[in-house]
Amino acid sequence: MKKPDSITKLDWELLKEKHLKIDNKIINKINKGYPVQYLIGDVDFFDCLIKVNKHVLIPRFETELLVDKAIKVIKENFDKELRIIDFGTGSGCIAIKLAKEFKNSEVFAIDKSKKAINLSKENARINNVDISFYVSKFDKFHKKNFDILISNPPYIAKDGEISDNVKKYEPKTALFAKENGLFYYDQILNQSKKILKKRNIIFFEIGYNQKDNLTEIIKKHYPLAKIKFDKDYNKMDRFCTIYNNI
């Protein structure tokens, strides 16, 4: 079976490893833009093997950058066991990497999708980490005393720019948000005041054009916070760090 032009040689080799026989059905899916990661069934995220399916977003390089920055900032500001929470965990990739990095800390992960949580639990087992998983909406989660909150929430506006393949095949509830993509940031920040310790750090992945509006939301909830934005590989503002009493 000839490799379709739409996928890389590496992905083609990985796909052949996962499937004893690649048939026309698989080729047709690829030609229609179906994510090859779903067909392969897993992706690498740092040193973690993460299973993926249609119920979770495919982890991307930007989210690796978010976690890499978070690890560095946490190590610069904390030297104790931590309580860390990942809001909207999806495949569990963020929580799993943090659990590997901060082995003596407690890591919690929540998602409103039971199917996503089931997959993230499996990923935690594969990567041999201990994480407390919960099926919950952001505003319904009430455990307390967390030092760190990290989230890659849905942040694309209903009419926002997004490739047709992502829009068609990846879970819309993990992509789109009301209020020009800002709804969940406001909700998470409001809930964070109830569950975080006074001294805390919050990490967000954000849309490239949300810096100014997000700053207003942050200041509404945390008027004294130090806010820092960082850029992705394309020099766009894609990451936000909020320092409280640090």
C-alpha cells in the first residue's frame, strides 16, 4: 500500500507498526483528513507515551512548551511537596508529566468528560504515575489547598480560526468556548480563589490574540497578581503565568 502524500514518512512507518494490514478504509480516512495520531493510537509527550482517541485532543508541541515552562517556574519558586491540579486534563498528558517530574507531590486532574477521564487513567497506568482523577466541571470541583493550577482549557471562539481537520475530527467541547474563547478562563479563575492556597501559581495555554482581554479577567479576580506572558515557536503570546504572593 503506497504512502498517502498527506502524511509524513515517520507517521506512515508508525502506522504500519500499529496495523498488521493497512487497507483502503484506513487510506480513505487519511485522505479525508482524519488525524493519523488517532489511527496510530498514541503520541509521545516528552518522555511519556500518551494514548489518544476521538474523545481527547491530540497533544501538541505548544502544550509541551506550557509544561516545560511550568516545570521551570515551579522549581524556581517551590522546594517542597506540592498539591497540583490540572483542569481539563483530556488525555492526561499535562498531569502525567508533572507527576513524573514532581514525584513526591500530589497531582489531581479533572475533566467533565468521563470518556476522557477513562483514557487519562489508562495513560497514568501506562506511565506508572499516581494521579487522582475526577469527572467534574470546573465550577463544581471543591477540593482545596492547591499550590499549582495548570490548564489548557477550550479557548477557541465559536467563529475562530481553526483547520477543517481539527474542527471536524477532534472533540468540539475541548476546543470551543463562549465569550470569544474566554469563558473558561473566567470560570477557572473564579473557582481557583476557592481551591488554591494564598501563595500559588496558575499556568494557562491561551489563544494568540487573547492577551489583553485575559489580562482584564485576571485583574478582576487577582488585582495584585504578577502576570507574565510567553511566546510560542511562532513568536505569538500563547502562555500565561499568574503569580500570587510569590
